[in-house]
Amino acid sequence: MNIDFKKLVKPYYEEALKTLVKDVQINSVYDAKTITKYAPYGAGVSKCFSFLKEMALKDGFNVDECDGHCLEITCGEGEKLISIFAHQDVVPVSGKWMYDPFSATIADSKVYGRGTSDDKGPGISAYFALKALKDAGLINNFRVNLVYGGDEERGSSCLTYYFEHLHKEEPTYGFTPDGDFPLIYGEKGITNYEYRANFELNGIKEIDAGTVSNAIIDRAKVVVEDPKPMDEYLARNPKIKFEKENDNTFVFLGKPGHGSTPEVGINSGIIALGIVGEVYNNPMMTLLCNEYSDYNGQNMHAKFESKNMGITTYNVGLIKYKDGKFSMTVNFRYPETVNAEKVIHKIQDCSPFPIYTLSTSPFLYFDPDNTPFIQELMKVYKAETGDDTKPLTIGGGTYAKEAKNTVAFGSKFVGKDDSIHSYDEKIDLEDFYNSMYIYAHAIYALGNLKK
């Protein structure tokens, strides 16, 4: 059957945009203060789920609320199950935005706001792709479920609950619209580890830097007992960017970005460690600064690389000190040739503090030349775009690691900047609409792919 997928989804563009705007206007950052039994990630995520549930029921889908951990939208009948995994939680807001991050402002043919590209925009695009197929009667002899998770940014406990506690069915084929086009066939392993110790940091009352482990620190607050040494040091070093909240509080400024790409930003937390170490004569802070100033691990003799997945990265995402308690969280990403446990032991040998492993997500790898559903997705992408770009591997981690037979498929187009995990996050309207017909084609193609 020769189907014009672009023509199929075009009537849904206006409704899709209105839906995206309403969705982004809901602040769905994890909120421990508003957790309840059926809102395990807080009121914001729960409100997003309620909004999407109401829409899906009105559109004739079946809906399972999954005890508040996910929202599952389903349709179709048949043995084969095609799954799409998107998420409604977003990372905390930092930096200075052109527009209110929860306003979903439309400007310059883009929608600005937290979650527009990671991952509400792609998730809404996938929803209307599915709706267009259902309305046209094109979901035959296969089932589709679109699963919105609520905790992807903190480690995907939502999908762990979905599969391990609710015992939901694994997909025959699946994709998550939470990466790059044309397709991602490999994702690095990710381990979060933390330095933790009790000691007095002379001259320092508090350090508060970072919001999540998987983002580059762009603001690092340091509260000092006596500001004179810091004022004199900064006067001698005018290139250091900082703000003063009051006489004793200095906020060092960096450039934000995703923790998987520390090279794109400037980590103000590491800058702060170095300054504290030098100004207040603390060799332990100086050592940590020196070790992590090279984000690939060279200074710790912990730099490794593979042909398939590239080089190790170490993103310092959180630094906290108060009342004699110090902690620093590192987001460590590594290729398939690396044993994370051995590397952390190696780092521990030269560390001034104990290191504790917080979480680990193993690497993901499919052979793109010998995996039929990946080859089918690549055919879809090329058919709809004419682009011959090869599939890729990334340092980021997606829901593809949480489900079988699943890869990240868009929605970031080649050469585009969507500023995820940064200020002024945005999605290009043309990309939002284009991904809709690519996803409609992909769902249809996978549903009709022979096992």
C-alpha cells in the first residue's frame, strides 16, 4: 500500500501544537514535596499524565495509569506489539531564559520551554502520529502502545516499575523519540558515583552547585566566612565570571549542557573547587579540580576509548557542602570495552575521599547491518527525508536501555540545536511536524514487518 504519511498527519498539526503548548506549561520537574501513593514523582508529572489521559480517552484509546509511574495508551489487536517510549518528566530549570521556561512561547517558528525537545515535543508528535494511523484504520493485525514515563531524567525507575512490578509485555519492536535522527544503535554505559566525607572546609560555610547529575553545572554558589580573600583573588583574575548575592555569597557562572557532552559547556562547579582550593588553601579541593578539569579522565589516568562508542566522559553534576558534610556526584559514561567497577576502583586509589556507586546503566548496542527492525527504521527515515546520514552511537542514555528490541529514533534532526538540559530549550516547529509523519510511517512499517 502506497501511503502519503505527510498528507495523513497534516490535518493534525494545529491540534498537536496546541497540545504541546498545554503540556509544556505544566511544570513536571520531580517534586518530592508533593509525592503521594499514585503520584510517585510529584504533582507536576501526575498532572501531565491526567492531561494526556483525558485526551487519549476522548480520542478512543485504551489507557492504563500504571499506578502513577507511567501512562500507557494502547490500540489495535494482534500478536505483534509495537511500543513507543517517551517521558513527561523534565530536568530542573537553570540559567537565564529569554522566555519563561513553562510558558511554551512560540517565536521564530520555534516553541521555547522546558521539555519542548526533551521529551514532551517528540512524545506529542508520536501521539498524533499514532492517532492519525488509528483514525485512518491503518493499525491492522498488530498492537501499538505509547508509554509515557515519569522518571526518565532520574534513572528510569518508571519503566523498571512498568516491566518488573506490573509485568508489562516487552515490545516486538520499539523506539523512543528521545535521541537523534537518523537512529541511535548504541548508547554508552552510565554510572553515577559520589564522593562523600565529613570534614571542616576552612573558610567555607556552604557550597551548592548543580541540580542533577546528568547536566553540566552552570551556577556554583559558594558562601564564605570572610569575603576579603575571595574579593582580592577575583580582583586579580578579572576573566572569572561570577555574581555576588551578598557580601559573603559568590555565584560562579559557567555554561550549561547535557551531562553526556561535557565538552559543550563550562562547568562552574569545577571552577569553584579550584578557586576554593587556592584561596582557602585546601589541597583536597585543588586535587578534585585538577582531576576533573579534563572531562575525559586523562588527569586520573582513566581515559578509555572504543571504535564503536568513542571516549569516556566524567561530568561533575552536583557539589554540596554544609555543616561539615561534603559530597560530589559524577556522571560517568563509557564505551562497551570499559569495566566501570574497575575504573572506579582505580579512581578511588588516588581519591582523598571515599567513593560510593549510586546507580549503573549498562551499555546498549545493536549491529545496524544485521538487525532487521533497525534497517526498517533507516529505510523509513531515508524515504521520508532523502537523507543518507549514517546511524550513530551516543553518550546519552535513553529508554532504549529499559526495553527489549528498542532504539532511540529521533526526534533531533541532523545539524539542529535544541538546547536540551540547558536554558532556552526549544523545538523547531518544522521538525515537530516532520517527525510526526516519520513516526507514523515507522509505526506502520514496524507493525507490518515480518518477524
